[in-house]
Amino acid sequence: MTLIDDAIRAGEIPESRRAHYETLYARDPKGTAKLLASLEPVPSLGRLTTVPAPTRGPIASAAGLAVKPHPMGGYVAERS
């Protein structure tokens, strides 16, 4: 089933759902082709990256708030 292989390679469906889409294709090839054509790739967790928070003081301040990096990641706004 080249159509399903192509969708898996493109990241549109996970390999773990192959049997499901093969069943759909066996029942309704045209409908399954239309469904697969409508999907967009989803990034896998392995391809996602995080940006570390800066380790120095506040990165911005406005209206009496200082935005500081949080030790666990992300940022926190505090009254300055």
C-alpha cells in the first residue's frame, strides 16, 4: 500500500496506526486516499527542540514588572 507508506514517510500518520489505515483502505480506497491527502505532517517529539532560558537577570521589564527566567524553564513575571 504505497499510499499509506507515503503518508507514514511524510509524517502524516504514525507507523503505529498502519493497521488502522490499511483496514480503512481495504473498505474504502477512494475515501482513505482523500483523507490521507488532507493530512499535514505532525512533528515528532524527536524533532522538537527547546530553547534554554537565559541564566542572567531580567530580560524585560514594563509597567513595574520584571520578566525573569524560571529555573524550571520558561519565564515568570514579578513586580519590580
